[in-house]
Amino acid sequence: MKLLSKLFISLYIMILGLSSCNSVKQPATAKADDFNYFVEQFDDIRVLKYKLPGFEALTLRQKEYVYYLSQATLTGRDILWDQNFRYNIQIKKTIEAILDSYSGNKESDEFKAFLLYAKKVFFANGIHHHYSSDKFKPGFSESYFATLIKSCGNEKLPLAKGQTPDQLIALLTPVIFNEKLFPRKVEQRAETDMVAESASNFYEGVTQKEVEEYYTGKTVGNDPRPLSLGLNSKVVKINGKVTEEVYRSGGKYGSVIDNIIPWLEKAISVAETDAQKNELGLLIEYYKTGDLKKWDEYNVAWAKNSDPMVDYINGFIENYEDPLGMKATWEGIVDYTDMEATKRTKIITSNAQWFEDNSPIQPKYRKEKVTGVAAKVVNIAMLGGDCYPASPLGINLPNADWIRKEVGSKSVTLANITNAYDIASQGNGFLEEFAADQTEVDRIKKYGIISDALHTDLHECVGHASGKLAEGTDPNTLKNYASALEEARADLFALYYMMDKKIVELGLLPNEDAGKASYDAYLRNGLLTQVVRIKPGKDIEEAHMRNRAAISHWVYEKGKADNVVEFIKRDGKTYVKINDYNKLRTLFGELLKEIQRIKSEGDFEAGKKIIENYGVKIDPKLHTEILERYARLNLAPYTGFVNPVLKPLYDSNGSITDVTVEYTDDYLGQMMYYGKNYSYLTIDN
Ligand SMILES: [Zn+2]
């Protein structure tokens, strides 16, 4: 599963957050540095680049390992394009040919519209929007498209055998321009034939019913370790018979897979442990055979290898793009452990008992023996396939339930990707628009990243792990309020300690001001800005948002007599100002105590009251104001990344002596480079 920056409803996926439990994140809470994260913005897309902190400190062997795996990550690119839609490869190659050779007027409105279309298609890995799944509407005419194609030499065009440029134009024009043809990549409305109505390329010439019957026939009943049936194949009909084309060497996508395997073999040659070698060997066997049993063996080995310095994902993993939820898109990443963050989580977990013993809850609900949960934080070194350019913020794999139960899973948050989001958002005006004053702005710029990261770590590593139930309490009594209350408990645990001097003593924050920055950000989000994601007139539904609203409104109301937190108005705009940080901390502690009691005793009515009274309703006047202010900022709702360029340096014997990192600001250039160097599917229809 991926933790995404967008609202993808899944058990593990939250919205635009630092972590699995941090769903709506304040868009601006980071510390600036002189690295320029911003690359470009077009349509509803913002493109950034990410930095590789600490990469130079890896050993040469680790760097080589990263390099080979990163090549394997880039090599699979064409598979995803073809999976998204069967004409995507030919369209991509046509766009590349035009961009490569068109020498006419590039300042015309039509060419600019074509360029915009090209950028959008590259971003989506195809002609359907990566998130909404709708087909893009070109802003140029059919005849202009024909002119562009004709301006390319025949040898540049991706012509099928015997195909003329006119035939290419006749084929692609309706595919691109006719709004009725292939309108959606993934159609999941229950009343439709989702297989027939989806443009994605997992099925051809078959109905949903035929596919379902085909797999029902293959399912083994009561298998405690069921295979991920249908994960790596396309279902087609040959001579009236439904069958599978398996993704493997010599099979579907064999030409790409055969180019991935040599990079994995090179990775084995520099792998640090036998466990890694064994695991990669299994992956190669799986790629060669397409055998799903091998895939499970591989995943077991990968999941057991829980703490490597360098790790990766490479394969057919997530099934979000298949309307039937079986077939997986190809993706790849390479990552390495973030040593700074790991140091931080180790300090927290080794002090878990101290946090528990000093928590402001009733002593009888404290755990006598608490073990913190170690969360792994990594930096991305390369994104590929379905993780590029739109990247997840966290990943939890493998997906097979029985492996998760028997062996466990690996859960990581992607630090450098998250940091890029945060820092790039600083210049976007969001913080300046909603912060109460310059002190707040400065404080966030100085301490935002570290205080945000620490809040997440406290929430994840000790917050959820703390506290215990009273004897005999049924853990299911809080029902529909359980997750909002549980998130509130973990958030309050973190908030309470953010301003504790122990945190500074442990070296987790530089000073009290950093704690203040996190209070500012939390209340600004909970009382004001998080509602930008909610349509006018609607209530807050999502558990994390309810939690944040509930905490913020509760402390506001309880502190009202002492003016702890106040709403101020300036030029018709509303701001939130904290007047007494210490009293606010006490209030967080009081609410933590109450919510722990509710959980420990299973007090449904009290829990319901807190959520319903403080966490659900939005003041309609304020909501309108926030939405208007937000709209004026013109922020792009979707973000993606260009990759760094990893370059091996060789000695005279051809051995790698180092791997260097270069960063690029050229989004289109990277797409064209990948098209030239990592394209292994040919046009054969
Ligand atoms: Zn949580």
C-alpha cells in the first residue's frame, strides 16, 4: 500500500500527510534551505525535485547497489504506460518525435497548447489524468495535430509495420480527440461493466462477467496462503477462449523484463548480505517465470529482511488502477535509511517508558511496561513506474494479507520527498496568508520541519503505543468514533510533550520555540485551514480531520475564560492567535487524560460528545472565507517529482569508483531522456 498525497480511500492511506496518521497536513511547515525544490507548474500540477541527503556518506558498495537498482527502476517505465492504456506507447513516441523534430513556430498558441498536453501526458504516464482518471482534452485542433505529425520525418515516427503517417494520424486522432472514446482510465461505478468501460489495459475483448468466472475457476477454497491470482497478467480472448497473457520473460512485457533482470543481477554482485542476494535471486526467477508462488517466496524474503541500509521496490505491486482490484501496475523505487531520523526515533523509543510514566493520564491507565514502535524513515534515491512523477509519501508492503500476518510488513515514510513538499510550499503564500503574524511565520520557517517530524514520531512511536484498557473493557465499544478518538489520543500525547523540557534535554528539539511552532501550526490547521478540503455546506467526515478539529475547538473553548487561544479579525480576515502556550499545553494534557479515560473505560457517550460537539461541524461563514482566501492563492493540487541523475565514475579497469548525484530542473528534458534511453516496448499492432 502506498501512503499518498491524495485522498485514496484505503486502510493504510491517508491524505497529504507526513505519515500514515497525519492526514491533512499544513501545507507550509518547513525550514528553508538554499536548495531550489521548485521545477515548474502547469495546469493542476506542480513539479518539484528532491534532494538526496547523506547519499555521499554511503559506502561505495552501497552506492553501486543504489545505482544498479535505480537503473532497474527506470527500465520498467514503458510497462506502466502500456498498462494504463493500449495506445499510450504509440502516443508517447509520437509526442517525443514531434518535440524532437518540429521546427515550426513554437510561440503559437496551438504549439503551446500541444506542449501543455505533452507535459500532462508525461505526468500521467498516459492520456488519462493520474488521479481523476478522465481523458485529457487537448487544447489544439485535430488538423494541427496532423500538421505536427507530418512535420516529422517518417523515420522519427512510431509507425507500425506497413503503417503510413496518414494511417497513424487516422488511428490516433479519434483516440485523442473523441470525448466519447475511452473517456476514463478506471471506471468503478457499480452499475457498469467496469472491465469494458475502463480504458486501462488489463483486459481486452472480455466482459467483467467472463473475467470473474475465469478467476473463480482458479481460486482454491480455504487456502490459508492464497496466491495473488491475476496480479501479473492481461486477460484476453483467443479463439473464443478466455486466457491470460502473463508478464514475464518471453511473455507479455518480456522485452522490458529482460532488460530489468541484468540490472538486478548486477545489484546481486554488490549486495551487502546473503539475505539480499537470495531475495533478488527470487525476484529474478519470478520475472523469468511469472510464477506467483515465486512472487510470494520473494515477498516473504523481502519482508524478513527488515532493516537493510539500502532497499527497493521493483515489480507489479499495487492494484488501484484495475477496476476489479486484481491486476497490479509496475513500479519501482530505491531508498536508503535516513540516519538522522533514525537517531531521533531511537531516542524516542528508548525513552518510551519515561514518556508513559510522565503522561498526564490517570496512573491506573498507564502501561507498566511500554515498548515504543520503531518507525523507519528513508530517503528516496530513484522513483519509477507508478511512483513517478507522482510519488507516495510512505509505503507499507507487501500487500498479501497472509504474509503480513505471518511474516510482517515493512512500513516506511519517505523523508526527502516529504521535505521537498514542505519546503517548496513555503514560497506559495499559504503560510503568509493564514499565519497570525510574522513571528509565527518566522518560527515555522525556522523550526517547521523538525517540529513536524518530531510530532509525527511521537504520535507513531509512543502515542498509539501508550495507555491501557481497564480490566474487562470491550475494545470495540467506541465504534464509529474509535478512529477519531484514537488519532486524537496519539496527537495529544505528541502535543503534550512537544513543549516538555525533556524534549530539549534529549536533544530532540533545539528549544521551546520549536514546540511553539508546532502548537501554532496545529491550531491554525484545526481551527482554520484544514477545511479547504471540504466542499461548502458539508461536515467533517474523515477521522483524522475530525480529531484535529475536535482537539482544536475543545482547547479553544476550555481556554476561553483565560483567553488562551483567540480568533482575531484583520481586514475582514480571520486568524488564530495563541496567547498562553503553557496553559494550552495543560489543556492538551487534560483532554488527553479524558480521552484516555474514554478509551480505557469504553465510554461511548462521552467519546461521541467530544467528536460530535467539537469535530464535525464547520462555521459556514468562516468556511466560505477560508475557501475564498485559499482559492486566491492558486495552488496546484497535485505534486510530482523529477528524479536526480545518478552518475557512476569509472577507473581505467571499468570499475565504479564513485556514484555522483546531479539534480535537474528540466522536467520535459528528463521525460525525453527517459524516452530515448528506457524504452523497450515497440509498436507491433
Ligand atoms: Zn495515528
